[in-house]
Amino acid sequence: MEHERLPELNIPRESHGLSLSGGEYTVFGGHTTGFVPTPTAEYYRNGKWHVVNMLYPHDAGFCTQLANGDVLLGGGYNEAFGIGQTWGVELYHPDTHVFTYLPILDHKRTHATAMEMTDGRILVSGNWYSHDALECYTPGGLFEQVKAVSCPRDLPFVLQVSPDDAYVFGWADNYGKPLPDGWVDRLSGESFQEPLLQEWTTENLHMPNPPEHYRIGEYSYLIPAWKDGQMGLLQLSDGRFSLVETALPIPLAGPWGDIDWLSGIQVEPVSGTAWKQGRDAENRLYLLRIGYRETPASVEVFHTDPIENLPHKAEALPLPDGRFLLVGGTIKDAYDARSTVLMCYTQPRKAVAGWLWILIVALGALMIGGAAWFMRRKKPVEESPKAVRTITPDLQTRIVALMEKEQLFRKKDLHISDLATRLNTNSTYVSACLSGQFKMSYPRFVNGYRIRYAQERMLQEPSKPLSEIYEEAGFSNENSFFRAFKAETGQTPTEWRTR
């Protein structure tokens, strides 16, 4: 199997999300070198990665692609080093590269899974070292707990099995201990024990764990599982579990030794295949291909030669033409995030025919000649120094750091000139960065942080007077607090706190 290195990410990352959004490879959040969360995303266009700022880092949060093409992101660690959980939820709009707020979760979560139902509702379950339950978001409403679960779970499978029902199950509880009893919780109906889940152990996967990775039909999924040291596949269709017959056992070793099959299975529905990545002790990358539409399902294994500094826990994306993208990961541990990007080719790359090269060169010559003629005719325009000055990703990152690490938004009467002074730049560049990268005005940007801070205080201290909360958040008076809160959430602070 051939492979090549693509341009590296601007920011090394692990426990991040990855999707094909708007025709662009896009990575979301995670943590960077030193196990520090990074509230940034990057999309790949014209041969390089472009950084945009997110609202939250979602380090080990959920990352789910929605039916309309947007990406839902939520939860994650609250601090560096994998500590705590968070409430924040946002949407990524790939057509504009903009992130927008959603209401916060009912429970602070990390290691959670989110799934979009066919009617547009969002179900969320799973947590790490904290409370778990099944909660639901209906567009235009709030995230609200809808049902308790039989046991809390780490990175559970959350899969819709009918128009009104979904299953929640998994291998480990919220402290990483095994759950051997095969319990399945339901959105509609009573929990039950599934014999196949008592016999086979589903994988405990690394973050994130989006349901679309397993979907082979409207209510059908492939699920990797293990029994007596052998890997197999379970199929969940219309609420019933079954064991998938494969043409041959999935190999656990190759000519050079054992294969460590990493991550979960990822379905590529166009080609009718499911993929799983692995590696051996000499850093060969392996790809397992399952042809799930065949009976029995076909099994094929591809491998590379040893790859220097092959990252662990890289997020993967199978493509319809047999290519396989790997992004980020780590070499040693969670403190050693990497910016590596690999493209693997499970089919030979086609050479361009000689006559096509001649045509390409001829067209190129025509375009160059035409451009030269046009430039001779075009009247030169003197560029303004301000027009050519670019807003760097560093400025975006420093603005976010001032808001999130130093909570500069809590300073009353905070002017854009104050922010520019702290950043050793001027107000023009700060304003251009906010409007160009964040797609919002300076007042809305600052008030967004103040409102989220006020929401957290209302949740953590339900009896605390609003007059104290809005002052702590940085609002100068009650009227500006209520006006900004209503504009951002559609509710007054009192209504929001009551709900």
C-alpha cells in the first residue's frame, strides 16, 4: 500500500474530531503539545491547512456530522491534562467556516456520544468520572435529560433503531471498568440484556465515537467486537443484533508479527466497505477492508512499509476512491500531540497519459499568455498598506487566550482599544480579525463570553442573585445584561434559569 505525507497541521493535536465537511478535510479541537486544549479548527484547501477559531476546544468531546452537512461539537475536558467536563455545544457551518452557539448540555460531559435522529432531535449519552443519563435536544429548545440509564458509560454506542427509539450500550463504565452484563438502554421502552453482548465484548474506543462511523443503512450498523481473543463484527438492524459471517477470520498477525487493530470501524457507504486501522511493532500501518454488502463479507488487509514516527490514535477518514486519510495523533503519550497528515492509497495511483500531459502544458501556456496580455491592459492600482496586511492565526489565538484564560471579558467597560493594547496591536486589526474570523462584531464577541459565564454561575449557584452574577460577568448594568442575554438565547435570564 502506497502512502504520502500531506502538508502538516498548523497545530499538533490529539483527541480531536475529523470530518469531510463541505468537500474539505476539517479537524476540530482536541489538545495540543503539553496536553493543552486548543479551541481551534483547521480545514484543508488549496494544498494547505487554514486555522479558524472555535468557541470551545472539545478535547475528547463529541463530533457528529449532521444530515444538513453541519458538524455538531460538544463537551470535552474542562482543563489541561484531561481534567473535568464541560457544557458547551456548537455547530460548524462548512460553507462559511463559522461556528455558532447552541444551548449548553444538561450535564457537563466528556467522552460522550451524540447522535442525530431522523426527526432532527439530538441524543447525547456517556461521561467520564461523572454522572451519565440520556439527554435530548430539539431544535429551538434546550438540552434536557429524558431518561436515566441502567449504568453510566464511557464513549457508548448511541444508535437509532426505529423512528422513535434508540439503543445505548458499551463496554466500559464511566471509570473505565468493564460492563459484562450486556445491558442495553432504550430511548423508548425498558432496558434489556442482549445475549450477544454478553458473549462478545464491544470495543472501548478512543475519542470521538460518532454514530455515522458505523451506519450501513437507515437503522443498521456494524459494530466491532471481541471474543476469546478473536475480532468479529456484530450487526444491529431494526433493533436486532446478529453476528456477521466473514469469508475468513480477521487476521491478528502478519508476516512480521502481531497486528494491533486500533480505533473503531468506519463505514464508507458509497463503496459498501468498512475500514479499520492497525499497526505492528515496526510501525507498519495496516488497513482492514470489510466488504459488508457481500455474503459472506469479504476481508482484505493492506499494509505499508515501516513509517518513521507513525502516530498512534490518529483520526481517520476513508474515502470512496480507496484512499484513507490519517490526521494527528501522538507518538509517546497525550503530551506529545502530532501534526502529521498521511494519505494512504489502497489502489494504485493512475499515471497521467502522455497526450494528457501535452494538453495540460498547452492549456497552461495559453493561460499564462492570456494573463500577461490582460495585465498589460489593466491599469495598475496602488495597494493600501492596510489592505495587504493579513490577520494571522496567532492574533486569533491570543484574543481567545485573553478571554478564556485571563477572562478579560469580566472587566466592565472593556473597549476594543483595551484589547488591542493588551495584544500590542491596534483596534483596526482586532476588529478585522473578529469580523473576518469570528464573523461577529466586537460587542457580540465579548457579550458571548459574558453570557456563557453567567449561565455557568446560574447553574453552579442556583440561589445567587442575578444582580451579583451580571456584575461578576462584566456587564455594567441590569438592562444591558437582560438585553444581551435575550438577544443571544431568546430568553430572559430568569426564564432560562427557571427552565
